[in-house]
Amino acid sequence: MMDTTPKDMTHLFAQLGLPCEPEAITHFFASHRLGAGQKLEDAPFWRGAQRAFIMEEMRQDSEWSETIESLDAGLRK
């Protein structure tokens, strides 16, 4: 069966098991940051399964890759 889940930020947050309402996403970006040179998957705020998902989807260059890159960029602003 083909996965037809939209690959947007709301659905990425849901996939990661995070609150995915617009206000929750805004709060996440406001309260989390990546340091200079820090890899997204190495951020201390991820749980193991979240880290594994991010790493695997980027390794496979999956349909989630673009949204994960947007997450990374948003955490560097």
C-alpha cells in the first residue's frame, strides 16, 4: 500500500510523536535551537526513535528529506 501522507511540517511533527498543532510547532521552533556545526540528529532534545527516524529518512533521501531539511533550517534561525 502506498503512503499518501502529506510530507509537510505538521505531518513530520506527528510522525516524530510531537504535538503537531500550529501553535505547538511555533513553540517548538521558538524553544529549540541547533548550535553552529551541530547535526540535526545530534540535538539533545530528540528521543532515540525520533533520532533514528531523522537519520534513516535522510540516509534514504526519502520523501521526508525536504521537510526534515526545513526543520533543520528552522532550528538554525
